[in-house]
Amino acid sequence: MRLVLLGPPGAGKGTQAARLVAKFAIPQLSTGDMLRAAVAAGTPLGAQAKEIMNRGELVPDQLVIDLIDLRTSAPECAGGFILDGFPRTIAQARALDVLLACKKMKLDAVIELVVDESALLARVENRNQETLRAGGVVRADDNPQSLKTRLAAYRAQTAPVSAYYAERGALRQLDGMAPIGEVSSAIDGALGG
Ligand code: AMP
């Protein structure tokens, strides 16, 4: 199963990806997680990405394309993968097509969790409270200013990616405002049970 999960910050992609990882025993490839790990490890990539991420802007396409190219070639991805947070621009979607074709791989599904933008700030705030209660650390970009920028980036750069896949007949849009269990069932239905 090779799957792309699309949706704005707070849409529930991470929650659904975690469930699908367990269900299909395939890895979740989150470019956001990879970049945060690079920042935490203090690598040159992390140094390049840190301030851009903190502002809520998108890092340059080639950085994430290279990450995904490398990871999708790893043996752990032989049985499939879930792309979470990638592709986020049309250039990334095109590059993904090319790199998958080179590896003789194809996407099985592109699922977009459609959510009401006015609910997203509250959702992210809830996620932050849960993280704090569990003793975790809130993401540096989960503040109102960066969130505003992340949502603007989503509207301007990532929303066209839905249209890109819709034109190719690959997109399934699901109601991300439904309770988690219903979203899970809808995804399972879209993936064929
Ligand atoms: P996320 O964890 O998916 O919300 O991503 C957190 C931040 O990492 C984003 O706001 C961007 O700065 C950066 N990022 C993650 N994935 C991408 C991507 N595919 N393209 C560009 N920037 C990305």
C-alpha cells in the first residue's frame, strides 16, 4: 500500500497515519518529523530548515524531495509507505511521480482530509494541551503566528496539490470533521476495506 495523506495542520493526518502504520505494517514517512529530527540532531539540513519551519513557511522543495527519494528506496519501504506532509507543492507532486516511476512504484491512493479551517486553531491548541499533559514539549511552530503562516502556505501551495491528483482521478476527499472513528472507517472504505 502506497498512500498519500493530504490535509492542513490539525486535520488529523498524524492520528490516521499512526493507525494505518499498525494496520498495514508499513512506515509513515513524515517530512515534518524528518526535518524536526534533523533540527534536533543539529545537522546541516536541520540548520537550514530550522528558522523556516519556526516561521511556518515551507522549506525548499529539493530538500524534502531528496529525503523522500532516499527513504522510499530503503528496504523498510519495500511493502509500501504512508506519505504524511509530502507532497506539499505541485513541484513536489511532480517530483514524486518521477521518482516513483524510476523505482517502478505507483501510488495506490491519495486521501485528503477536508476540514473547516475555523476549527483548526482549536484542534492544534487541543493537541498542544494533550502534549503538555503527557509531559511532552509543544512544537515551536504551534503558536498562533506560525500557524497562520502554515495555513496560508497550505492554501497557496498545497491546496493545488489536491487538484493535481483530482485531475489524475487519484484523489479521495473525506470529511475530516467527523469523529476519529468515522474518519478511520471512511479511510478504510476508500482503501477497499
Ligand atoms: P508538519 O510536521 O508536516 O506540519 O511540517 C512542519 C514544517 O516542516 C512545515 O511547516 C514546513 O516548514 C516543513 N515541511 C514539512 N514537510 C514539508 C514539505 N513537504 N515541503 C516543505 N516544507 C515542509
